[in-house]
Amino acid sequence: MAVASIIIALAAVLSVIYRDIIRDWFRKPELEIESKLEEPVSRETMVEWPPGPSVDPRHRQYKKAFWPRLRITNKGRSMARRCEAILAEVRNRDGSLNKRYDPLTLRWAVAPIERGLQPLDIARNRTVDLNIFTTFENETDARFATHAAAIGVPLFLEPGDYWLCIVIYGDNFKPVKRGYAVHWDGADYRKGVRMQEMNNKPSSTTTWPW
């Protein structure tokens, strides 16, 4: 009788565990990521120049700027909780790791701007855009959409070809990783930018999209 009770109790516990596992599996978030350099995903606009609140307003001017973005949509059955986007790797055209860069937190395109670097919940069927970097009229550096303050590593891309590895992390789903081939010519803030999904790490024999 005691053995039967133990078996029944164990079966009840296992049924609850498996019920929760199956429920979580069917209700998990599912992130769909779209890469497009055209609006409404990416954005072209005018910005104050130079940036930063410390600049005397009388000396401010305006420049054209372009934000290449990713569009993340939660196609799953539940909210994707505390999502963070990390630029995990920067590689050169030959596939070698560019050791100048540390992983960087990328900025969600939300308001106010201070919220952009904080973890973000993405509700079911909701779409959120992610800023990757910004190019400016008559400026040669493409600035990553990350912390404004210098942190001891470059926060920009010089003109050239790169492979960027971007990972979306969250509390209730496995990390979602994507790779992108990026070209920046350093001259035309809009037409000089190319970006295309390329999930395999490049090598010296990789055929690039351009």
C-alpha cells in the first residue's frame, strides 16, 4: 500500500512537471527579425549637431542622419520578457575577429531615449525596432547605437566591410542570434550603407553580397 501511494504521488508530481513543460513550450515567445534599409524599418531624419546636451544651443546646427535598424516581432503565444540586444562580435571581411570591440548593448527605438538601453518586454504580436548604428551627413564614422559615453573601446565603425553578430536575450526564450554583412563607404550617409543578413561567420573564401 505504501509503495502504491509513493508511485501515485510520484506520478502526480511528474504530470505537473510535464504539464508545465508542455504549456511553456506551446506558449513560448517566438521572435521574427526583419532586416531592411528602407522605411518604415530604417529611418532617415534630421538631427541636431553636434550631439550632446552640453553644447551651447546657439552653436547647434542640423545634419541629415540615417539609422539602419532591425524590426523584431513577437510571433509567439506569450510576452517575450526583458529582451536585450547585444552586439556580440565584429569581424573583418576575411573573417578574423576585430579585437578592438567589446560586446555592446544596442538601443531599442523607443521613447524616451533613456529607455532604449534597458531590458524591454515585447508583447504578443507587437513589433519593436532596434537601432544598429547611425551615419551622418559629411561624417566618416558610423556610430553604434549604444552608450553615449566613451567606455575604452570604439563606439563606431570606420569605412569598410564588416560582419556583425547580434544576439537577442530574454528571460523566457533561448537567445536568438543573427549575423549581418555590413558595408559603410564613409562618404554617403544614406547610399553608402549596405546591410544584408549573412548568418554564417565569414572566412577568407566567403563570397560577400557585394
